[in-house]
Amino acid sequence: MVSLSLSLLFSACREKDTFIQPEMESIGDTTHAEIMGFYLLNEGNMGSNKASLDYYDFSSGTYTRNIYQAANPHLPQSLGDVGNDIKIYGNRLYAVINCSNFVEVMDAATAKHIGTVNIPNCRYLRFQGRYGYITSYAGPVLIDRNYKQLGYVAKFDTATLQIVDTCHVGFQPDELVVVGNRLYVANSGGYMVPNYEHTVSVIDLESKSSKTIDVVNNLHRLRADRYGQVWVSSRGDYYGQPSRLYCIDTKTDKVTDSVAVAVSNMWIEGDSLYVCATEFSYITYDTEVTYAIVNVKTHEIVTRNFIQDPTVKIDVPYGIAVHPITKDVYVTDAKNYVSPGVLWCIGQDGMAKWSVRTGDIPAHFCFRIKNNKYL
């Protein structure tokens, strides 16, 4: 279990922020010892400085909210403004805090602060060897169809936490994946509505050369499967162009297929790509909630809804993860974006196993696995 001493629970206070005591709740769902638990990063509404970190311990079946402040009572501020991504690499935990312009680096076992990587408008991160790679919008948060600031990928040394190189990509780059010695980056152009970006940048990590693959407008999520394919999602344009899923063959770097499912978030486990979506339309002013599983080998839609339990009520499906052994699906509900959300655990039969209250806008998962493996 994540280390939290009783003295931290009750005696710590902050100079600038009200101390939020961690809350522990017994769920009772214990599972394979190889998967120790998972972190859930709650984004917090932009400008509220309410990003927070929760942890689920599979050995004890307990869920603990707000663990960061308790682990770091000496720090003068909370986790920050908008938690945008989280990963474990080696024995360290990395949380991208978007509007606070840094990556928080912690001990993966205790969530204690180690250091930061300072980078403006940071978005998502991945790792290869001794280096981490972070996408950055580079410029300020600003909706402007004539936005001029290209985004970039920053390379940092995981030992020193220093930026050692940068490479410009498209406008407002979002998720990225590493396949072999190449980095794939989804460019959104989200600040430039309606003049969205429509490319995936490909960076050779050895030669530093780069190229682009033309896909479709407003790209967001990226996942690599075990067949040499990269799956990239488009948010659509919220009018006539729907949100869709596209497949890139990394042998040819060409788009080979598209699948008619909307995507807000996705997770690959084995041959199954799990999708949840909240697709808004300015034509109807309505939001459609959908779920799906896509077989990445055959490109077929296996199901249009992996939730069969009528008691599961999710307003805004937002984050998603799949347990690598039990195949339980974890789906978060962002509710109204300004109050605590809910995490649901759905079994393979589509029935709910449990649910628990989270922080505001629960969004990003990473599993703790023995021997410093990570997902």
C-alpha cells in the first residue's frame, strides 16, 4: 500500500492552500499480487488548482483519495492546475500538470515529491531508454484561428530531470507513442478552431528527422498495439465531421483503415481496444454517450457496449483503464466537471463490481506492477 503515516493525516498544513486530508475507503476487491494497485489522476477544473491523486491498493482492497498532500506536507502548494497525464517509469511516478506548466516527479511507492520538469502548457508523456518525451502546446491557452505558435516535443533526462532537446511538430500536439525508434505524435490544432490540424508527426529518435502523416482533423489519442499498428482518434469538428478511430501501419506510415466509433478515451489490452466517448454536436446541441470494444487484429467492432448492468449510471464517461489480468474495466464519470466524480469497476460480464467517489474530473490511470514494470 502507498505509505501514509498518521502524523501526515492530521498535523500537516499548507501556507497557501487548505490541507485536504486523505480519505480511505474499503472496497474489498483484492486481486493478483503482481498488480499492486493503480493511481488515478484527477484533473480538477481549469483554474481551480485542484488536481489531485488517488490510489487503489489491490492487496488490501482500499481506495485512498488525496494522497499527494499527505505524502508531501512540506510543499507550499497542492498538486496544481489540471492533471493531464500520469505514468510510472522505473521507480518514479510522473504527473503532467498542464496549466501549471510542469511535470511532477514522485516516488512510485510513496508519492513523495522528487522534482519537477518545467515545460509550458505540457500535455502527455512517454518514455524510451533513459529519456522521457513530453508534448507541449508551447504557447498560452488561447482560442485563435490564426494561432502562430507551433507545438513541440521535449526530451528530458530521467536521471537529471533536465530538458536535453526539443523537436517542433504541429499545432497543439496531444498524445504520443514510441514504436521502435520512432515517436508518433497526434497534432490537434485545437486552439485554432475551425482551422484544425490533421497530421501525425513521426520523429526518428536516432537521426532526429521527422515527417508527417495526413489523417483527419483534430487528432487526440494515440495507442500502439502488438501488430505494428498505431491507433489514433479524432475528436471531429463538432459539426458534420464525427469523432472516429483511425489505424496507421507503422511499416508504411500510412492510414490503412478507419472504424466508425466515437472516441474520447481508449485503452488497449491484448487484442481489445476499449473505447468510451461523449460526442457533442453544435448542430443538435446534444451529447451522445457511447462505448465500444474494437479488435485491433481484425479491426472489427466486438461490441457497442461493454456495460450491461442497468444500475450503472454514468453521466460523462471520461477515463478508462483495463486490468491486465482480470480484464475488469475501470470507467470514470466526470459528472458536472466541478464536483467529485465516480470510478466504476465493470467485470467481464458487463456487470458492476463496485464504485467509489473520486476527486474532480477523474481522468488518467497507471498501474503499479511488481519489478518496476508499468502500464
